[in-house]
Amino acid sequence: MNASSDRLLRRTLWANAILSVGSGAILAALATPFASMATHAPMQVLGLDLAIVLELLGLGFVAFGAVCGWVASRTDMPLGWARTIFVLDASWVAISAVLLMLPASWTLAGIAGIVVVALIVADLAILEYLGLRRISTAN
């Protein structure tokens, strides 16, 4: 792997890190208002109030972003970790589609939030895939 072959993946992982940490911090801080905007009625997920789930999810995003930044910052990028990040991003998009099909009382804002985040994550996953493919072609 050389600098030109990993540039796309490295920059994408940095973007993922910045977006994940920033959006995670905002989600954790504003979980209660986001939960009330997302559904018409109070909602529970696995026995937890939606606001608590969103707060935990936000904290998870911050941790995920830290991992993305760590992977992107390595001189010799750990490709196993980069592949795992790609799989997690692709999984997020699939889970978002399933979430929209569940019988929940989503508001238009809730649906829009899920769709917008899924589209952003899908873009990152596509760029990660292309970056990983570019590296494997160069080797």
C-alpha cells in the first residue's frame, strides 16, 4: 500500500470520524428533544425510553468516530479495522431500512432523520468500499 492507493480510504475514514463524533455528541446532548420530534407517541425500544436509546446511540457514535480516526491516523492503516468499519456502515444502512418498515409511529421528522443519516452513511460506505478496492488492486 502506498500513499496514493490509500488516500481515498484515509480521507473517507477521517470524514467518518468527524461526522460520527460531531453527530454523536449532538445526538447524546439533544436525545430527549429528538425523541419527541421523531415519534407521535412515547416509544420504547427493548424496554428503554427512546430518548435513552438515542443518548446511548450518540455515545456509541462518538466511540465509533474515535475508532475511525484512530484507523485513519495510522501510518500503516490496519485494513482489517477499515473493512470492519465498512461492514458496520453498510449494516447501518440496512438496519435503517428495516427500522422504517417496523410498525412505529414515526413523524415526518423522524422518517426524514433516519433517511438522511442512512444516505450519508451509505455515501461513506461506498467511498470506503472504493478505497478498499483501490488498495487491493494496488497490492
